[in-house]
Amino acid sequence: MNKLWLIIKREYLVRVKKKSFIITTLLTPLGIGLLVVLSAYLTAKGGQASKKVLVKDDSGVFSEAKIESKLYTYDFSKDPLEKLKEDYKTQTYDLLVYIPPFEDLTKTKHSVEYYSQEKLSIATIESIETKIGSAFKEYKITQSGIDRNIYDSFRMDIDLENGAAGKEEMAEGKSSSEDTSTKLSILIGTLLGGLMGFIMYMVIFIYGSMVMRSVMEEKINRIVEVIISSVKPTQLMMGKVLGVGGVGLTQLAMWLILIPMVIMGTGLLVGGGIDPAQIQEMSNQANVNAEELNKFEFGNVLRELGNMNWGLIIPVFILFFFGGYFIYSSLFAAVGSAMGDDMGEGQQLMLPIMLPVILGFIMLQGTLQNPNGGMAVFGSLFPLTSPIIMPSRLAFDPPLWQVGLSIILLVLSCWFFAWLAGRIYRVGILMYGKKITFKELGKWIMYKG
């Protein structure tokens, strides 16, 4: 155990003290903050009124409407259409819109033409269509003599919420077999589940590959021949896996502290730089309900986060974090020990390891859409995909028996794959100049020397 601890300590300290580790750990949150600022800047700049629209309105409907837009500037002209088609570009307009005469109030469709030298985006076309359509709608309401209040009362917004979430016994903390989640809590659970699944996906690839490169470097440089004289190959492999895992956990913990701080700071920085009227118009075009947006107030989000079962989510996520990392880093260490100087030879060995990880990431989207479906249950129980799928289900309160069974299968799989990787590692780490095949790996596993 003393030798194993020395290996873990060396693998951990060598990497943590590197300038590249410190720079990456600090620059990643700053890079995310810069991405937030850049995204907000591009959204604001991209949404600014960059289109000047010249309108030839023979219907008289659009030109009489009160048009308010932060995105586009509308000017009207009564000149002949043919003349406007020749002159609109020289008058610095981006496009010309022609609205034909309109008389029949029973018509539900009116063809409007536009002329532009450049191809317009779908967003631009739909924005203009929405503005003109709204003007015609108001015109038809006015001309038909319909009472505006009665017309507005025809609209019905259905808010489908869980009835159990508002029960008095729930507020008093009494237990119930019914689901009490709200739409906001479901959305937060989906985002949180996706984030946890993505973190596991990245951890497996980044730190598993780090273990493999470390094994390969020591083998190629013949350093391992000196180390093996003092420790067993299996101890060396386990020391690398656990040491690099500690590095990953340290980096992840620092990111969990720094990234929210940077995002909150950048949010305050860019919050005042966006025109509220502009955002409101973009929301209207996207048919976003203001009441729905109000549900995402900071206080509501904090309340829903507080209602989540963190006593289950945090320890189980950490357990699957270590379990998933341990399984795949052991396999990556085995592949690294089998590789020689030619990296290309080892690619075929990496494919069987990468496929379950990629499969788990593909299954992640379906799991978030149906967290209790058959695919989600299978993915959360199958040990090679459960480190990605089960954490993504935790926010949806999966049955405890499924969580418990998944943990048992994960622990057994950790033991099995550590044993399997150790059998390959002890032979492959001292094997040079031989092309490795799956058949050869099978011999190494069965070798009893």
C-alpha cells in the first residue's frame, strides 16, 4: 500500500504542478466567460436594426398601421413599382416590399412580393411577414366591427401544471406517492441531467486518454523497466489510474467553483448592454409567452433547485464519476501498455472502448426526453453506459431500486475491468516490437505466468 500511495502521489503532484495544468484550469472558466460575453455581444449586434425596408403599399393597410420595430426601419413610397425596383438600392434600402391592393375581408391569404439583390435569411422574411400579418389582422378586426375585448377573450392559454404540486399536504412536507414536480423543475432537471451526462462523457475521454498517454510515454522511454523492478505492474497501473483521477477531480472541483462565479460576473457585465425593447420584439417573433418567461426569475429557479433531492444527486453522481472513470481509465491504461511506437496500430484497440462511450452520449438525448423509458433504464443499468445515463436521470428521481442495482453492477464492473486491464498491462508493458491483435490480447489475459 505504501508503494501504491507513492505512485498515486507522484502521478498527482507531477501533473498538478505543471504550468499547463494551472493555465488550463484558470483559463477554461475565463474562456467560458468570454464566450458568454461574445455571445451576448453578437446577439445584441445581430439583432440591431440593420435592414432598411422600402414599402410600396397599394392596400393602404400596412402604411396606416402603427409600426414599432427595433430590428427594421420601414419607409413608404407611392412611386410606381417599376421605378422603385430600379432605385431602391441606390437609395440605400436593403429590400423593396410590394403589397398589392386588398379589399375582400374574408380572404385569409394575401401574396406580398419582395425584391432584394441579396438572399434574405428566414428570420428576416418571417419578421416582415409577422409585421404585415399583424397589420392586416388589426385592419380586419376594425373593419368587421368586432368588439376588441370580446375578440381578445377568444384566446386561451393553457397552462398544464401538476395538480399534486399545489396540494396543501405537499406544502406541509407530508409524503405522497404522487409526482409533485412543476414544469420549471422538469426543465431544470433536464438541463442539470444533460450537464452531468456531458461532464461524464468529457471526463472519460480527457482523463482516460491522459492515463493512456502516461503509460505509453513510460513504455516508449523504457522508464517502466526501472519502475517494474520495485513495484508490481498492477500496482503501477492502479497508481496511475487513481493519481490521474485525483487530478481530474481537483480540476473539476475548481471549475465548479470558478465557472459559476465567472458566468455570474459576465452576466452582470453584459446585462445592461442589451436593449430590453429589442429582446421583447425578438421574443414576440418567437411566440414566447411573457408569463412563461416570468417563471425563470432567479428566485423561482433557486426555489426549484432547493427542492431537488441533492442528498441523492451529489453522492450518487460522485460515485458514478469515480466508477465510470475507473472502468474506462483502466481500459485506456491497458491499451496504452499494448501500444508500441506506432500510434496507428493502437487505434483498432481503442475502438471497442470508445463505442460504449459514444453510444451513451447518443442515448443521452433520448434519456432526457423520456427519463423513465426502456432505453433510459437499460442505459442506466448497463455498466459501460450507466456512468453517463444514470447521472442524467438523477434529477428525475428514478426508482431507488434502479439506482441501487446500477451501483452494484458498476462496482462489480470496476473490479472485473480492473482485473482484465491488469492481466493485459502486466504483459503488454514489457512487450516491444510485436504487432498487437485481439487474439494476442486474449493470450495475455489467459497467461498464468
